[in-house]
Amino acid sequence: MNENAFRIGHGYDVHALRAGLPLVLCGVRIESERGFVAHSDGDVAIHALCDALLGAAALGDIGQRFPDTDPQWKGIDSRILLEKVIKLIGAKGYVLGNADITIALQAPKIGKYVLAMRESLAKATGVNVSRISVKATTTERLGFVGREEGCEVWATVLIQKP
């Protein structure tokens, strides 16, 4: 077996919440009075997914590829960043096998958006929705997530050479 046929990546990201900003997760706008403080659209889930993909392919991280000091990324739809990352791993001969994403957010509740989030990510990555898992959880009012100050996301991916 080719030693590089399969690779696993893990990504993690955090964003603070502030009133009056849009809340976007996995490319889906969520009804909320607060949104993410960020240079881009603040889609913390896509940022974690990008880091997982880049890490699996040993291509650095999202901050190296799309630095928040570069004005071209200001306010960008994070799905565009994800599409660019998919092209980067593709250039190394990899495709996404599957992705598993866990979103920790105390409020608002996002369960009703999960299917739309999975579909959005499937479209951006070019895979069947059955390969994308999105799970929502709270932290039972513990920590910065529990105090509704922010959101954290973990993403795990398998990439493979077809």
C-alpha cells in the first residue's frame, strides 16, 4: 500500500461573538443577534475544516495561506477559502474522503441548520453530502462558550489519493 494513500487531519478554531454581526457557520447564515468577530466572514467551522485539510496534506494552516493582515481576505466568504484549500490538496493528488465537524455554541441553537450546513460544505468540497458530518453541542454553560462569548469548532478529515 502507498504510505501516503490516506492521511488524517485535525483542525480547531475559535471566534468571539459580538452583537450586530452576522453569524455564519458552514456557509449558512444563522438567525442570531450576535455574530463572529473576524477579518473574513468569521465562519469558524469552515476555518477549522480548512486547517484540518491543510494539516492532513502538510500544507501549513489557514493563517499562513490566508493571513488576516492581507486586505484581499477582508470580509471574504469562507466557502471561497475552502474551495481554494480543496484545490491545494488536489494539486498534491488528494481528495476529501470525509469530514467530521463538531461545533460548540451555547446559543443560538443550530440543530435545525445542520442539514443545510452539510449540503453547503458538500457543494464547496465537491463530495456527496454523506461524506460530511456536522454535530452541534453546548458546553453546559461552562467556559467562554457557555458564557456565550464565543464559539469553538473541531474538524477531523480523511484525505486520500484515488
